[in-house]
Amino acid sequence: MHQNDSQKSGGLSIEELKAHLATATDPQEKVDFANTLAWQLANVDPRETVALGRMAVGLAQGSAFGDEPYQLGAAQGALNIGAGCVRMAEYEAAMPFLTEALAAFTNLNDSEGLINATNIIGLIFLYVNDYASFTEYAFQALDLCRASGNRKREATVLNNVGHGYLRQGRYEDALPYLQQCLALAEELE
């Protein structure tokens, strides 16, 4: 359920997601709803995103799945915890969850998860003014977007690259990435 923005919520509102989470009885469905809701709330309620991510990880690694934890659900939960921490500017707290998610998504060969984890790790480096590491992760995320054909995330990452260059005062370097982002966003509308 955590595949991309349109698939993640299945067109459900936050209130509908909360209701489905509250009534879900299937353990995998409960994990998926917790992760979907967490991702949708990340920009508006990062503390709730962290709480839901922790719930998802706990459920995904819990006894309901026996000896075989729900690895994708746990990875998405870790990503959500990291994303929520980043939104609260708790970068050091975010990094272990994001690196755990990145490793899990790599093992699972989950391109969407890889893109999201790589992009968010890159943003942490941008926020702490480690521009070399930011650039490394941003271009990894851009390559992943292009390899998977994820045009929406590609636009997001292009925007991040452009803003990274702007933050460094490298305006001429920023312009082509922001122009590509705009063209892609217009194409996707």
C-alpha cells in the first residue's frame, strides 16, 4: 500500500485511513494502513508520523507474523520514523532509521523505498550544510528515479538538487535542475 502517493492512500482521506487503521484485523493490513497514514501525515503532524512508524515496525516484527517478520512493513515504518524526525529537525535521531530502511529496501529491491530513503538522507546532509554528501545522495536518488521511471519523484529530487545549489549560492548550477523540475511537473499535470 506504500507504493506511491496515489496508491498509498488508495484515494482515502486521512480520516478514512484512521478509521481503517482502527478497524483492521489483518496484521499486514494494519501495518500497511499505519504506514500509509504516517506518510500522509509527515508534513502536518511529524510526531504522529513517528508514533505510527513505531507502531508499524512493532507490528511488522511482532508475533502475528511468526518467525517471518513483514520486512517491507518494517522498512516502511523505519522510513516513516526517519521522515518524521527530519520534519522535526531531529537529524541525528532520523539517520539510524533511514539507514535501516535503506538497507532493507535494498534487500527487498523496492525502488520506491530506495528513492525515498536516499532522498531523505540527502536532505539531512543539505540541512546540516554537508553539500558533498547531499550531492552524492541527491544524484543517487535521481538515478534511481530515472531507472525506475518514477517521474513524480524525479521532479521532487530535481527540485531538491536545485534548492541545494541555491542554498550554496550556486545559482547558475541550480537553474537547469529547477527548469527540468518545472517542465516535468507541467508534463505530469
